[in-house]
Amino acid sequence: MRILTQKIGKIVSRGAFLLQQKLCRFRDDIRGLGTVEIVLLVAVLVALALLFKTFITRYANNMFENIESKTEGALSDW
């Protein structure tokens, strides 16, 4: 059983290593990335931010209120 587990671990680690190499090569390959593509990506991100502005601000406010209440509770215990 132990030998089988070791072999499976080697296969998984080899596969993970190959996947990491391919992802690094893909990330570093910018031959087809032009100004138009970057501008379009930025435009889409800005449009999504404007579309979900109220949701984002409400979520951020709730998160900060939650953090504030938990830190107040932790500091009052001291």
C-alpha cells in the first residue's frame, strides 16, 4: 500500500510540475496581446464595476462594519 501511495504521489507531483511549467509559459507569452485587447479588458472591468457599484459598496461597508464590531469586542475583553 505504501509503495502504491508513493507512486501515485510521484505521478501527481510530476503532473503538477508540468502544469506549472505550461502555465508559466502561457503567462509569459504575450505575442498576441495588443493595446486594443488591453483597452477592451479595462473597459469591461470598468463597466462591471459601474454595474455592480451598489453591491460592491454595500458589501465593503458590511465587511468593514463586521471587522469593526469584532475588533471592538476583542478590545473590550482586555
